[in-house]
Amino acid sequence: MSNVELQTRQVVVIGAGPAGAIAATLLKRQGHDVVVIERQRFPRFSIGESLLCHCLDFVEQAGMLEAVQAAGFQLKNGAAFAWGERRSAFDFRDTFTAGIPTTFQVQRARFDQLLADQAEAQGVEIRYEEEITGFDATQTRLQVRRLDGSTYLLQATFVLDASGYGRILSRLLDLETPSDFPVRQAVFTHIEDRIDSADFDREKILITTHPEHRDIWFWTIPFSDGRCSLGVVAAKEHFEGLDDDLDACLKAFVAQTPSLQGVLRDAVWDTPARTIGGYAANVRTLHGPGFALLGNAAEFLDPVFSSGVTIAMRSASMAAGLLDRQLKGRQVDWQREFAEPLKAGVETFRAYVEGWYDGSFQDVIYYPDSSPEIRRMISAILAGYAWDTRNPFVAEPKRRLRTLAELCASTAP
């Protein structure tokens, strides 16, 4: 290995998606030497298209908000829910936690490219079509393979893994642990939606509960160009006998759900469906000597409340701030200052994801007579503010949700 090219950089970020672009930019703005290694060539397809308001706090912190606002993405001001004849909507302009009141629904290929381009415009070096194939944790040294097959070694002071579903370091360091979430699968596509229903609000994501199986749900995410992202999520057993033809599978689930079928009655299904399954993941640790894991590279729960990108961006901001301090010679406790506070928000989201699938959170969402103040607290969580412990439903998510769900169930009309 002595003849292998060795390069030295202060910070290496793995992955140029939203977490990687924001972490690298924040570090560059503090004067640090940063390089991003990205396996793919942008633009590239990704899901996670309905951003939460809290995401824009980090986009703004990285100096990218003006560019995102000017890009023409679909404005999003909340979330709408439908189950049979029941409807419920939450408006992010009226939430318990004060923040940026609206956000966007984005085609991730364009959005991720925009953030990466903004990072480069601020001086971040991104090396596309290069892949991390090895990591020597004792030396904080990465092995990198270029598109032409040649390799080199990259010596770093610190590595941030923002590789998302690639989960590079957790695989190379054998950090993965089984998730305690049931195995679920998503089947999804993009369609020309041709929606003309007065009941459909293009400025909200629509989450539809299957009329018979409450653990099956759909996302409908409208874009600004008359298209939308459509997906169904269900436990693996619900797909038995259906998943050989993904397009037919998705259409069959929609056909079982009259309210959604009505919304999409004129849609043009012009894009082959895709699938992802068994995506819930966990790791033994979020950090170690010389590295930290960001966003989905550490843990992914479930797509139901679009929390993935928010967790990724929050972790990027937290890690960049701590690493800036560390590189400037100050002491940092990564467990106390990064892992534990990040996990606190993840656990808040987890409580409501679990409540969604066991039906208790759905009882709360679809309850017709909840108080405006409670709705504002729930709306804040749906807007991404899962770390605001002033909100009682963040401070004690499981107990508060259980109590509220029992009240809703006992007083339901």
C-alpha cells in the first residue's frame, strides 16, 4: 500500500445530500478545510420530498434560504389527513413553536442539487462519483475509489458520515443494530396528477389512511409543476402477491381507498413505480474517535411524518457546531452534546410514529373537537419542532399522547 496516493484534509464529509451539504458549508463558513465525497453524480432521484418547517432553519443557517425560496418549489403550509369521510388539517402558520411558518415540497433531485451547488459556491469541494471503500478508525483514514477504478487514501482529522441510506461508516465499522420497528415497505411513483378537487390543498401534504387497515397509509405530495409524488406504506405482509408488478400494486392500494381514488381520478401514471423496504435502522453509537454519524446514516424511523430530512439537517448543524469548537482546540463531549440531545428529538418522533401505527395518534389527529391549543402543540411537532421541550407533547410525548388518545377515544362521537 506504500505506493497508494495519500491525501490529507481536515474534515471529510461522506455524502453531498442535504445533511452533507449543510454540514460542509457550516464548517467552511468557519474557515475549516472540508471535502465532500459523493458516490453518485447529481442530480439523482431521492424520496423525502415534503420538507418540514424546521428544515429551513438550517438552510437559512447555511446561507442557502434565498436560493431555495427563489427556486420555484411548491409552497407548503401544513399537513392534511383523510380517513374515509373524516378530514383533519394542521396549519404550520399557527403552531406552538415559533419558526419559519411555511416550507416547501420539493423534487429532491433538484433540491439536493441546489444545496450542493450552493455549498460549492461557498467554497466547499465536492468530489462526485467517488466511493468510500474502507475506513481505518485508528488513523481516521479513508480509502476512496474513483469512477475509473483508481484508489487513494484520504487522511482526515474528522469524518462526518452523511451518506443516508448508504450508511457507509456504520457498515464499515459494524455499528448497525436491528431496529425494533416492524418491517415495512413503501411503493411510490411520480404522476401527472391533474387534481381539480376543491377539497385538495396543494400547499399541504395529504396523508390518507386506508379505510380498512389503519396501518396502511398513502402520501400525496403535490409539486409546483402539476405533478405529485404518490406512495403507499404498509407492513410487508400486506404486499404478498402484489409486489411483482409495482405499478399494479400501487394502483390496487389506491383503488381500495375511495377518497384518494377520487382525488387522483384524472391522473396520468407515466413513471414506473419504485420500492424500498426494511428501511428502519439503528446503530450502537452515533460517534467515535474521529467520526460522527448524521441523519439516516445513523438512524431512520419511518417516512410517515417526513422527519428524515429534518433529523438529518438538525444533526448536521449540531455536529458542525461541535466540530468547529473541537477543531479550535476546545473540549467537546460528543455523547452529551450531540448523541443525547439529537436522540431526544428522534425519540419524540418515534413516539408519534408508533402512535400512528397503533392507531392512538390517528385517534388524536382525526378527533373533531380537540382544543385549538392542543392542535397548535401537535402542529409544532408535525412542523419538525421535536426538540422544543417547552411543548408538553415534546417534553413527555408518550404519556401525553396516551392520555390524549384515551380522552379522544372515550369522547368520540
